[in-house]
Amino acid sequence: METRTVLVYQGMIPNIISKRLQSMHLDRIDFAILRELRKNARLPNKTLAERIGVAPSTALERVRRLREGGAIQGFHAEIQPRSVGIGLQAMISVRLARHARADLDAFHTYLLTLREVLSFYHVAGVNDYLVHVAVHDSDHLRDFALDAFTTRPEVAHIETSLIFNFYRNADLPVYLEGEENG
């Protein structure tokens, strides 16, 4: 059975890649498990085993190893936003005043405390962060953007883009040499 080495990030804020990476050896069965669970994380173990062609005990052990090794970082439910009072979503582009590690770390930690923040991305380019937020309405968005971002000393500029529709691709791309992308 052929194996590949995948580096899995195991930390909150990327540092110099050194100590926070763990090396895992993933094979075609591991990739099949990851693809199936990405599509449906509530898939019963017996069904998962049948779909990938292994014994249920093997599937259970593989999933446990993938969780413990950090390849599987969690299981999440897709929630209908309106069912919890979310009427508007936006992507807020944030440009920091400085790029000092202390400012990046402080802003990252701060974003984790905001309940309106669904996800965020530290990016390259004109802006430093893209922050996906969910709010009740346009008044909530305005107040949130002003209170949460313009009051921060790290923030130099923000720009808000409304999200009309959001879709998540359930398929898992695999880019390791020699692996199939199917």
C-alpha cells in the first residue's frame, strides 16, 4: 500500500513552520475516509466502511487516528442562517496599520472573541484579513463594523462586501503527487 506524507498544522497562529507541524502518513483509504466525512460527518461507521471497502473496525480505527493526528480537526453542522436570526452576511476586508507579530496575534485573538465572526482568513495582498461575519440586519452590520474594527488600534482600514449567497463545496481536493483527484 502506497503512503504519502502530509504535514498537518497543529497550532493557533502560524509561527515559523517548525515545531507546530506533525507528520502523518496518509494512504488511499485515509483520503477516501476524509472525502466521505467531508460530505457527511454524521455517516455511520458501518456505512463509511462499506463505501470505502474496509471492515468497520478498520474504519473506526482510521477515523480515530485521523482525529488524533490532526487531519480531522472537528465535525460541524451546517445551520440555516435564518433559523437562528441571521439575516445578513458580509465579508469585511481589514488592512492593519502595522505588520508586527504582536499586532497580528492580538487581532487574531480578538477575532476569536466576536460572536458575529463565522470565519476569518489571514491573506496576502492589499488587505491583511478577510472576515466572514453574520448579523441580524444592516443596522447590526454597521454598528458591528464600527464598534468591532474601527476602535482597534491595529486596524487602518476596513471595507465591507455583502454576501448574497454562500455555498460550501463538499468535495475534498487532494493535491498530493500520485493521488487521484476523484
